[in-house]
Amino acid sequence: MPDPVPERTPVLALEGVSKSFGAVRALRDVSLALYAGEAHALAGENGAGKSTLIKTLAGVHRPDAGTVLLDGVPVVMHGPADARDAGVAVIYQEPTLFPDLSVAENIFVGRQPRRSLGRVDHRAVATAAAALFQRLGVDLDPGRPARGLSIADQQLVEIAKALSFQARVLIMDEPTAALTGSEVARLFGVVRALRAGGTAVLFISHRLEEVFALCQQVTTLRDGALIASEPVAGLTEDDLVRRMVGRDLDELYPKAHSDVGEVALGVRRLTREGVFTDVSFDVRHGEIVGLAGLVGAGRSEVARAVFGVDRWDAGEVRVDGRPLRPGAPSLAMSAGLALVPEDRRAQGLVMGMSVARNINLTGLGGTSRAGLMNRAAERSRAADWAVRLQVKYARLADAVGTLSGGNQQKVVLAKWLATGPRVLIVDEPTRGIDVGTKAEVHRLLSRLAADGVAVLMISSDLPEILGMADRVLVMHEGRLVAEIPRAEATEESVMAAATGRTRSAA
């Protein structure tokens, strides 16, 4: 008889772990095993317990019950430093950089090489950071300040920081959410190289095609409980969605018919020197217009200028025929314009404030009298919108930072929908949220368009653009280079325009 195959010992594992926060049971008897040289996906809707599981592995949370094992030996992580010392590196969904430090200083903060007399060796820091970016295939200046970096570049800095620890276990929470296709391909190449070198990878992504492209094993959570842990081979995306949401997902892109009316938002020859040039387009009532392009093409910058966050140097913006003044968001709001920004944590929410207060930030006049806040009116208004958008929360008084990413996005949407907008600009509306919540957001946008709202949707997710937009506008290097009707829009035609291979300008 052949010798039995020895049983592998996982590098890092959880056995029967449970964790509660007050009355909320975030994890219930969950087990997970990460093996050297294997990429393991963690799937589940927002609120399923993924973030709590990650933070348990990373030493942020200690389990109420169950065991954490390192190389088969039970361990107690007293904090993130213990996890780092054990070789566990985490790339969280939202970048956490120090804006006034350089890129290189952010990567090596707290562990910079030293010269004699204890002085920081800045040249060695920059050289080491440059080597990490070369490994990632990224052209990023190690000496530039982190302030002003795009979300994509911030995410790449976080990835470089994790790689600098020479981790045995690399946990990646939505690392590709703000990356372009080529950046994702480079990242996957790095991950495969790490796997080949024996690193265990835990990969979390709401882009299911990435799970199937990168991972060998997948564990699915639902409502804090383990649903399945199984090989990816043999599964389909439909199988995985059923495990995640407990039902068949009827339709991810529920685009309903709507009657298109008059021009709601008119943009003419809008220019901001060095950022975007000569941008003109219309969005009509009842219409969803997609704004596509690679990261850095100027899409978000155009949206910020239209709303008045940034000033423009030339051009004109009109809402229902009335001109808007540059750099005046309050006037844009009064005209019926609303902007859901790309970075919900930094620009869309006040993380330390309550769910109720965040929802009411755009309508303080309606919940106060003589300058005093009417708490009952605030709670009532917030509860109404939380029900409408199916926000999952423990208490409206809890900080919005305690919610999952998908529920935070719903709070941002609620905040702006409460203003009754005539024009809604949504920038990356489903970035970093699960498939179930994604379908809910799409259904909401479709319903708003059917009610006559003009929707301008900026997205790096091409299937989302193609599935939801009546027309697709494409930007390349700060210019609007194409307008493609829904019937003619394909991934190939949009990407050709986004990469400058076609210039059928609108």
C-alpha cells in the first residue's frame, strides 16, 4: 500500500470562533484554515461577518469563544502587533495613510532604517519603497506626499506596505476595488508570485470573477455563520451567489424603462486647467448616463466641478436651464443637484457621528428650530430613510463607522435622496459592496430614473455601466472622447475609447 499523504497544517486557522458586539452576533462558530501557497476567498454580503473575521485574524478583536491557531498551535493575539510579528499582514478595504508623510514614509512608518545617532536614513527608505513599487510594476514616486493621491494609488501604497513585512499570511480586503484592469492584472501577478513562494493569501472581493480567477478555495459566510468552505473548482458564480444571499439573485442590473424628458443637467465646454478640457454633455430627466474611463481620466474631477466642490476655469453648468456659479455647492444643492462621492468615508460621511445625524446632514433646516436640533424629528427622518433603503444597523444613535461598507453607502445615498434631488451624480456607487446590496443600489437608481430623476453614474465597473446606462460617455486624459448609445455599447467599444484608440468625440 502507498504511504498515506501527510495531513497539511494550516499556517493560520480559526476553530469554532464566535464574536458578539452587544446584542449583535457578528460571528457564530466559524472555522477557517489558510494554507501555504494557497489563495483562499472569503465571500459574503456586507454584514455577513467578513470584517470581524479579518480583524480577529489580525489581532484587532479577540474571540469570545473558539481558538486561533498559528502553525497548528493555539495562540492569543493581544493586538495587531502580535499578528504582524506572527507574519500576518492586512490590506484593509479603506486606505489608512498619513496624508502629510511621503509615500515611502507611509510604507515604513515606525520602522524606518536609521543612521548613526538614530537619525532616519531617508535615502534607504526611498530606495526600499522604490524596490517594492518595481516589484508591483507601479510607477509611483516614493518621495511625493500621500495627500492628494487617488484612491487607486493609496491602495497600491497599502499593498506595498503589506509586502514590506515579508508576510507569511497576506489578507487582502477589497484590494482591487479602485484599480483599473491593468492594475488588477499586475496585482494578481504579484499575488501568484507570493503564492508560489509559499505565502497564504486570504482574498476578499465582491467581484466574483476575481474569486474564480485567483483562488483555489472559498469560504462563504451569511449572517455571521459559516455556510460552506469548498474548492472553487466546480462552482459557478450562481452557486456562490446562492450561498451568499440564501436565494437566487433575480437580476443584478434591473434596468427599468423610463420616459426621457427635457435636459436636466447641461454642461458646456467645462474646463479646469491641467485636469480636464472642453467637456460638454447633457443628462435628461428619467435618464441614466454612464461616465466611463480609466482611473485618472478626469471623471470624478468633472463631477466635483459640476457640483461646485472645485472651481472651473471656463465653461457653463445649467440645471433645468438655470446657470450655476463655479465653486458654490450650496447653490447646486438649492438647484436640485446631489453628489454621492467616490470616497464615502472621507467625503461622504462623518465617521464618528451617528447614523441618524449623517442621514440628516443635508437637511438640518428641516430638523431644527431657532437653531436647536429637534431630536425626535431627526430620528424620525433617519428611521424613514433607513427603512426605505433597508439599512442594517443596531441603533440609529450608533456611529456610522460601525456599519458595514454596503450599509455606509446606503447612508450616503439616504443623505442625498432626502434632499429630493432633480439630478443625482453617483461616483462609484457600488465600489466595495456585495452583490446583494449592489442589486439593491441598481434597483434604486433605476426607480429614481423612472420617477424622473436625471442620473449621472460614474463607474469603473464596465458591466455596471453597460447594464444600467441609457448612454455611455467615455473620458480619456481629461477629455470627453466618445458618446455610445446603449444598443451599441460593449466592453470592447468602451475600452477602445477609454484607452484612446478611438476618438468619436461627443
